Amino acid sequence: MRAGCGMSRVRQEAVLAAPARDAALTAAVLALTAVVFALVADHGVLARIQHVDDAWLRLLGTSCALLAAVVVNRLQRRRGADRPRRSAHPPVSAPARPADRR
């Protein structure tokens, strides 16, 4: 442990809490992937899989754009409530006026 760095006392959950279940799920996903890969060799099945894949991409693109808009909106609201907004550019001051001569 380095000087000045305290260790966290918060108990963290195990990432792989049930190794047998996680191994079974991984094997099932691997088997499903292998089956789909083998079925793609048939052009009729490929057309159906491609249709599902295209629909998934449309859904994913829509949901990702919506999620990004919501996140940006919330971040802007939070920033506005916490502190004043700052411009990326410094404010431009008015040019100095010469003194009036009389």
C-alpha cells in the first residue's frame, strides 16, 4: 500500500458469482453461434437471418441514438443546476474608446 492511499473497505460483489452457471451460459451461446453459422450456408436460411439482423440493427441504431440524446440532455441539466455554463471561448471585450478631446 502506498503512503497516503487508503484502501476501500466497501465489499464488492464477485463478477463470476456462480461459475457453473456462467460456464453453462457461455457454452449455450457458443453452441447457438455455431448452429447459426452452420445454417447460414443455406441461402434460404441466410435470407431469413439477414432479415432479422437488419431489423436488429435498425432497432439498435434507434435505441442508441435515443439513449445518447437522453444522456446528453441529463448531463446538460445536471451541469446547469450545479454551476454556470462556461463558453469554450473567452468573452470578447469592447474595444477601448479614445478619450474625448474638447
